[in-house]
Amino acid sequence: MALGIYKPGQGYWVRVMTAALIAIATFGAVGWLWGQAGSVAQSLDASAYVFAARADAGSSVSGPVAGDIEVYLRTADNERVLVGTAVVTEVRPSDDIFNLRVDEPQLEDDQEFGRGNVLVQPSGFTGSLLSNPEKIRPVEPLAIQAPVAALTLLIGAICAYWLVGHKPRAVDFLIATDMEMRKVNWSNRKNIIRSTGVVIGASFLIAGFLFTFDIILSEFFKLIGILR
């Protein structure tokens, strides 16, 4: 069957409302999948770190250079314990502070770069981390979220077109539904207001009866000693 709208102009409002419901469900799915895709991206192991460091007083050079670096943990006795190695791929100096990008981190189990770690390079640079590193994920969340959202919107649009405008059985059902809806005898405004007033009045009467009955029972049980 060629693409096109099957029986255009028939069952207009039922078809429009059905398409609107599909759109609402699609946008709800997009919102949920957007959050899930972001969580997946955040759960990926970091491929690099960015952090600020400063040269120690005992450093033989003024700043770090691109290349291998060792990461030490300073103990309470002011000793250094090697916890891993990495590769400095970018150095951006700012006064006496250096912003570093480190790739290929190889750390001991349960060890992470953190404020106070000591960095040592073969060039003679010795420095300390001034901040907890910012992790750079191998994939940005938006790189996963955007394709997932676009694919979900595309699937929703295809489903809406197929069910509302193209598939004969579905369209015939919607047209028949529209015809049956036109046969419904809808109440006018006056009847709706009157019926609403009756429902509200009956609700107040029932609530008043239950409240009064509750007080009577409470007093009765107090008289016979069950309640105090």
C-alpha cells in the first residue's frame, strides 16, 4: 500500500486525540530514557582527569611537563606511598598553578586522584593536587541522550502515522468510534450544574451523618467504660 492518509477527513477528532495521546506517551518515554541514558554515561569509567596542581617548595623545576607521572599518597608520617601512574597530556599554566589533563590513569585498587596527592615526574617536578579532579568520561551524556531521544521521537511519530492515518483496521476502528461518539446524548450545561450540586450536597450530608454517628458512638463507649 502506498504511503498516504487512509480515509482523510473521517473520524477527525478521535484521530487527533489518539495522535495526541501517542505524543504524550512518546514525550514521557523520551524524558525517562533521557535520564537513563545520562545515568549510563555517568557510570562509565573515566578516561581522563582534569585538575589543578602547584609545585612543591622542593621541586627542582617550576612546573610539570607532558609525559609520565607518578601519583603518591602522603601518609600521616609525611612519607609517600606510590598509588599509581598516569600520562600528562596537557599543561595549562596560570600564575603558579597548573591545570593538568591526565590520561591513562593506572591506580591501585580503591585509589583515586584527590586533593593532597603528590605528583612526581622524571623531569624533577614535584607538586600537590589542589583540588579533586574532574572526571572526563569517554562519552559525553548528550552524545547518548540525543540519539536515544531522536530515535524515540521517530518511533513515536511512525506509530502515530501508522495507527491514526495509514493502517486500515486501526483507522476504521477510530472512524467507527467517532461515529458512535456522535450518537451520545451529551448533557447541557444546566443539567451538569444541577447534577454537580446534587453530588456535592449528598457528599456533605453523608459526611455530616458519619460525623454525628461517630460522636454518638464515642460518647456511648465512654459511658460503658470501653473508652476513656
